[in-house]
Amino acid sequence: MTNQIDARAILLGAGIFVVGCLILGGLSMLAGESEADRRIVSGVTQVCGVLLPVVSGFASAYFARAHPILQGAIAGAIGALPFIALSAMVVDSFPVWAVVLALAFFAFLSSFGAIFGSHLRAKRSPN
């Protein structure tokens, strides 16, 4: 039994989360001039913002060598950390408990993807 944390898998999941958030931010900035376009882009951004931690947890767990669900949850929390820290620096009265709550929420969401990723990997393994 291995007790190692697979940094490659965690960084892959966190990288997917960060790149996805940057792409969603770029799409939000390029929203059309009409109100209908802005509403559509806002809805897509909100849905994808919830799905991003799930996808990052899935990718991290699928490529992890040991403890896939734990590593998927860690990847989602690490991926969200830069954006939460940036929000805490920009907003003057950002409470500390909100940082912990947001990290726990993203780790919770990414653990769902990690569960699915570990089950899919177990189904595809030749053993």
C-alpha cells in the first residue's frame, strides 16, 4: 500500500480548474452588447463554474496512483485557492470564515468528480 500524494495528478486537476476559470472569465468579458447575450453568457458561466471543480476532481482522480478521491478533493481546493485569495485581497471586508467555507465547498464539489473518476478508472483497469 502506498502512502504517497501524487503531485502530478493534483497539479493536473488544479491546472484544469485554473485554466477553465480563466477561459470563463475571458468569455464573460467578451459578452455581447445586448442584454440577452449577457444573460446567456452569465448562465453558462455559472453552470460551468460549478462543473469546473467536478471536472478537475475527475481528472485528478483518474490519473492518481493512490488515494484518488483525496487527491481529487485536494486538486479542487488548490485550483480554487488563487481565485479565493484574490477575492480576499480585493474586497476590504472579506471574512476569513468565507475563505475556509469556499475552499471546503470546492473540495466537496471536486470530490464528486473524483468519485466518478476513480470508479471509471477501476472499471477500465485490466485486473
